[in-house]
Amino acid sequence: MYMKNVIYKIIMGCYIVAALVLVTACNDSLDIQQAYPFTIETLPVPKKLKVGETAEIRCQLVRDGRYLPTTYQIRYFQPDGKGILKMDNGTAFLPNDFYPLEKETFRLYYTSASTDQQTIDVYVQDSFGQLVQLTFSFNNDNDKEEQEE
């Protein structure tokens, strides 16, 4: 009888230790990565524009991973010169206003409205606050007109 009691206590002790290990090892929350780094790749862009001339900026959103509810927004600011930036669907951007970026491959069209040096900063931001900045600079191309005359 003494041996049964000892074996019973050993088995119960093992059950208690196993239960404690299982209770402390379980974690209901899963670690799901939601915010993945991303970049915007562009093809080369002309450096000189005449007044009224339009430059096409071809862009590709490249993500390091995918989390389906992630959304992207685009905005721009023009610190130098004057011009108009449009999306490939015809949407004309207003400086510092956010616009949804619905495609991973998109085009921007910048039309020069100034004879001065022009710079535009394009910002793409995801729904987690990660930000990518692109800067494009355009010089006046009126020298060619003067040489042709």
C-alpha cells in the first residue's frame, strides 16, 4: 500500500508540473507582421523641361511583404518653381493633400509652369505610417529655343 501511495504522488506531481508548463507556455496572441518595408522604383526622368512641357514619371511600388489590409497614400509638395502634378487617371494633385494609391504600378505626369528651377517632393505613405520620399528636379530648357532662333 505504501508503494501505491508513493507512485500515486509521483504521478500526480508529474501531472501538476505538466499542467503548469502547458498553462505558462500557451499564448493566445499570434505575432503577425503587419508593417512591411517598401520602396518606390522609378524609371529615369528628364532633367530639363520647357514651360508647358510634361514629364512622365513611371513608378512601381515594391513591397518586402504583403499584409492585405495595408493601404497606401500619395501626396506631393513643390518647394521650388511652379507646375502641375497629375496621376495617370487624370487626378490633379493639390500640394500636401493625400490621395489613395490604388495600383502598384502607376504613372505621374508633371507639367512645367515655370521658367525657374523646379523641384517636387513626392511622398508615399502606408497605413502604418511608413514613409518613402522621392525628389525630382527639373531645369528650364529655354536655352534650346534661344539657340534655334
